[in-house]
Amino acid sequence: MTNKLIEEHKQLQEALAIMCCNADEDCPLEYRTEHFKSAITDGYDLLKKVGYFKNKKRVNKWDT
């Protein structure tokens, strides 16, 4: 059960990262609502908090 939860947590992290990166690339800042901006920021903050970007070779502007 624990291994399954860990694997699902990793899958959720990956899905959130893909969603945030795609939304960030596909929607220019001037077209984003405040809710959308904060949701993307919250997603990136959570990914940073759990160390997602430290384990990835791909570097983007949210890694800092």
C-alpha cells in the first residue's frame, strides 16, 4: 500500500508539473486572471516544496 501511495504521489507531481509548465507556456501573462496566476504559482511552489525540481535534469525559470 505504501509503495502505491508513493508512486501515485510521484505521478501527481509529474502531472502538476506538466500542467503548470504547459499553462505557463501557452497563456501569456497579460491574458491570465488573478486566479489563474495564483494557481500556477501555488502549483510551482508546492512542487518546489516537495523537491520535485531538484530531482529533474530539466531546468526552468521556476527552479530558483
